[in-house]
Amino acid sequence: MTIMSEHWIDLRSDTVTQPSTAMRAAMQAAAVGDDVYGDDPTVNRLQEVTAEMFGFEAALFAPSGTQSNLIALMLHCGRGDEYLVGQDAHTYKYEGGGAAVLGSIQPQPIANQLDGSLALADIAAYIKPDDMHFARTRLLTLENTIGGKVLGPDYMREATRFARARGLATHLDGARICNAAVKQGISMVDAVAGFDSLSVCLSKGLGAPVGSVLCGSKDFIEQGKRWRKMLGGGMRQAGILAAAGLYALEHNVARLADDHVNAARLASGIGEIAGLTVATPQTNIFYVEVPPGACDALRATLARARIRATVGPRTRLVTHLDISAVDVERIIAVFTAFFNDWRAPQ
């Protein structure tokens, strides 16, 4: 049985959201200038608001989180330097090797713990001695959330203090840092305390169509403008895009709690299906262990029901502002109906 949906439901990522009518109106009404000259008032406002929100001196608007992270890595590390990074971290695994290819920076991957953190003992073990045979370890990078998991403020405080004591700078890939802060009920400033730089993505759970903001000291951001230009991120009348980011920060942060609730309900509903192992979500991302023999048929069934999902033996499901509580019940019904009919090959 196929349960039809009136519209497409997209569970692949929180990057798939559509700008709301109000966000589009804000974009249309945005005052603009040439941002490369520093003349775009809406971009300038977005940078000021973001820096203040997270407790940094300055900020820089970039087209993507991949670019804002790369700018940070290239500012903290020089040619032949090294950054310590989680094996599952975005800056190591999912950004095309940009640090190595474009920055001549060596990544030193470290196994993530089950909670997404990096053990301090592991960090210590991978810091290289001052010896010409080794790359110079310059930077510790962390990610929050990572795979939907939240790194708590106590751990973040310990990790940044440890890094500082060992002479390392610290960068936080905070693509979903707002999800982490909302989940913990803490301020954005507290969520990023201790880091030298921060990348915040506007186009994931916050619902903007494009853009990320890099935060740091005034000098750090001034230097970052040169790298942004070199990497092709110097945009002109970018206020049209920045207006969407401003709207997202002003209207879409607190509502992230709704995505967390929907993820919890979806995981609970799917978790009642025999034969599936479902992780308990902390925020808006969780994983379902699907029998390999069911993947192709499940993928086809979901598509017929107008549900998009990246189905595999370890299926990631992501809730966001375009998925409602009603949509969640429809998804559960489709999964349930499918596995009621499906039988594992004998």
C-alpha cells in the first residue's frame, strides 16, 4: 500500500528548506551596495548582528560553510602546518579536502568518541613535537552539533582550555550551533565560549537559502576578507542574500526546538517497527539501521509517497522547518506500512 502525500517531504537534509514568504519579502526590500568595497548596509548589519549574538568582535559573510571554514583554516594555519580534526568532522570528511588542496594544510584526523567529542588524551597524543620531521600542529577544530549530537559546554570549555595551554588556536564548525544552544537552553555566547573563531551556517536549520558567517577578532576578519576574495567569495550586492540571513537569525532560532520535537516523534514512531534500530535523536538528525535487503524497495516506496530520503543500511533522517508534525505522522505511516508488507529474503 502506498500512502500518498499532498506535497514532497524531504528528509535528506536541513539544507533543502525553501525561503518563506516573509523571508522573500525581506530579501526583496533589502538595501544593497557593493560588499567587496564594504558598502552593502545589509551585509554589514548581518555581520554586526552575528558577531554580537555569538560574542565576537567581528564577522564576515561568505557564500557557504565550506568557504567560511576554509578561510578560518587558512588564517590559523600556514603552508605545511597541521590541524587536529575529528575523523567524522565536516572540515575533514565532507569539504573536498580543501585545506590540503588549496591551503597546503595537513589534516590530522582523530577518532571521534561515541558522543562526537575528541578525547583530550587523543588530542595530546597527536600534537607533534617541535621537530623538522613533522608538520607544525597549529589548530584544534571541533564541530557542534556533529551528526546531530550535542557537545556540552563543560567539554567545550575543557577542550579549548587544553588547546590553549598547548599553544593551539581553536576553531568551531558551528554549522548547527544554534541547534546545540537551543537544545541545551544556553545562550549563543555560552555555546561558543573559548573558541578563537566560529563558522555559523544560515542555510541549514535556520532556513536561509544560502550563506555562512565567520566570526573572530577584528584583525582575524580583516585578514579573512583577502582569503574570501581569493577563493571567489567576494560578492557584490550581496545584501539580498544577507537579508535572508538576518531574517533567519531574528525569526528562526527559537523554533529549532520544533524540529527537535519532530525528530524525537519520528524516531519514536519508526522505532516501533520490528527489525529497525533507531538512534534516539538529540536534535534534528538521527540514524536508522535498515536491513540492506530492504533498501531499494523502501527507497522506491518513499518516492512513490513523495518522500525524499537518502536510504541505505544506515539511513540519516533530518527534520527542519518545512517538515510539520502532520508530515511526521505521514512518514511514520509510510514506513510502518512498508515494513508490515516487507519480508526479509530467505
